[in-house]
Amino acid sequence: MKYFLIAGEASGDLLGASLMEGIIAIDHKAEFNFWGGDLMQAQAPGLLQHYKEINIMGFVEVLMNIRTIKNNINRCKQQVLDFAPDILILIDYPGFNMRLAAFGKEKGLKTCYFIAPKIWAWNENRGFKLEKYIDLLLLIFPFEESYFKKWKVNAKYIGNPLYNQTLQFKLDANFREKNALSQKPIIALLPGSRKQEIKRMLPNMVLLAKEYPNYQFIIAGSPGLNQEFYSNYLNENVKIIFNETRSILAASEAAVVCSGTASLETAFMNIPQVVAYAAQPLTYLIATSFVKVKYASLVNLNLNREAVKELIQKDYNLEKLKEEFQAIILGGTKREMVLNEYKTLNQMFSDKNASAMAAEEIKKLLQA
């Protein structure tokens, strides 16, 4: 079978690679064309566009780059036609992928959406588009299963690939030596994957590091960027390592994490965290008028309570960051509470093999 996949960011590349692994396990002759990244490319040939060259986030930023986005959409449409896949698989990235969903259905392709658009958070009207354009909707959060019952869409909860991957992960015993790290306790810094969010997130993280010289702070570098981009943030107490996010987390005592998929991955690895997020002011103002969920972190959203502290926009300052960080390091007042919350979270995801289940659901759709 021929599969065309579209992932537009680092988290989509990670999840897309997991899905491709599941597909290959049951379809040994699978052919792929895809928009994605290095992790997907490691699974199979067929990379047409790397996400690092198209990744744009935020309402204002999108408006400023609208012509580029339209050109990318048109180019992707032509590539889909040229490849003539048996199925079009859309991975998160809804602003782009919902347009490709409509195109795919118009051209008579079977369509699968992997990582449902977060219509439970905002823009619920997309639910009608999912009903119209999507043949199979694969869900990765338990609470989505009941939510999507109100929509006339073939939705299947298949578990979360990140959970399965973290279960299998083993830290290299030579991790510190290999990366020239000292024996000081490690703190993981996950400031996001996009340039604009990293520029907003990292300065406070670096200021925090100055307050704790007895720790070493390690930035998980975005695979879409290079060492030079981070150079102004590095010092003797702040280092950067690329392509080893799970190793950094596994070796860490605690973490400061930009809200997103990384917060869930950090929880799956049982590392206490402070979740933070700061957007361009106008983008944040627009977003708050649309967003209808109580929490920014996927940890808190799944548990439906504040299990990890969220510092959003103006609350993301050094004073509050230091206070919450102090509470989750060894001896901190919130550390055990957070770890206990993680136990509950992990139980919610423990009964599914997401990649295998996703591949089987796609196989059923192709055979229908």
C-alpha cells in the first residue's frame, strides 16, 4: 500500500515515526511519501519536506506568512496527486492539515487523522469538517473518547505512542561521560521546538540557572535548529544536547518544560516539572478569547486538575519560576505530590500499544 503522511512539527515527526513503524510491521511492502522530519526519515525513505522549513505558529505569525503557507499547501496537494496514495494520513498540524483533508476527500482518497485536532479546546466548528472529510480519526488521549461520541466521525482511541516509547527507553550508562557533563544534578530545560517560542522561553530558564550553581541545566536542542541559534543562552552552567531529549529527562532531577507534547513525555518519564508558556502578546490575547479549557498542560488536561504548576504569560517570570522550581527539586514541598499524580496519569495510558493499534485501524479502513 502507498501512504502519504503530513507532519508539520517536531512532535508530529515523533508520533509519525511511531505510526510508520507500526504500519511497516504489518505491511512489509509499504511505500511512503511524507512531510515530516529526521525520525520519520529514519523509518523509511520518502521525505519530501522537512518540518523545520515550514513551521509557523501563532495567529499573528500565520497572518504575516500567509502567502508562504498557501504556496506550501498547493505544493503538497500536487505531491499527493503525483504519488497517488491509497490513504492520506494527517498528523496534528490542523491549520494546514484540515485543508489537505478537504482536498483528499475531494480527490476520492481515504483519509485518516492521527492526533485529533484539539476542537475540545477551541474552534469546535472543525468537528463538522472532521465529519465531512475524515474516514478515520485516531485519538491518543483517554478523555477524547467520550468527547468525540457527540460527532458523527469514526473515532478510535488507540493509546499514546509516547507512553509505549518511554516504557522501552533505557538511559545509556555513559550519558554524562559521552556529553562531558559533571556529576552535579541535572535539570532538563525543554523550551520548545520553534524559534519564536524558544526566544520567549529560554531567557527565564537561563536566569533560573544562575540562581542554582550547584545544578547543571541542559537544554534539549530542537532538531530543526543548530548550535549557533542557542549560543547566546549557553554558559558554564547551561549546556545543550541535541537529539537526546529522553536521555536528558531520564538523567534529570527535575525539568522546566514549554507546554505541549513535551510536558506529557516528561510526566511519562516521572520527572517532576514546571510547565511554562509565553506567546507573542497579541497572539495570546486572541487565543484567550477562543480557548475554552482550564489548563495548558496535557498532564493537567488528562487528569482534569492541576497536577503540575503552569506559569502562563505574565506568570512566567523569574520570581514565580524560582518558587515553583524549588518546590519540585529533591526535598521540595510539591515533589512527592507530583510523582503521585504521575502514577495516576500513567495508569490511564497503560493498557494500549498505540502504534500497533493505529496500524491495525488503518489496515481495516484500507480493506473496507
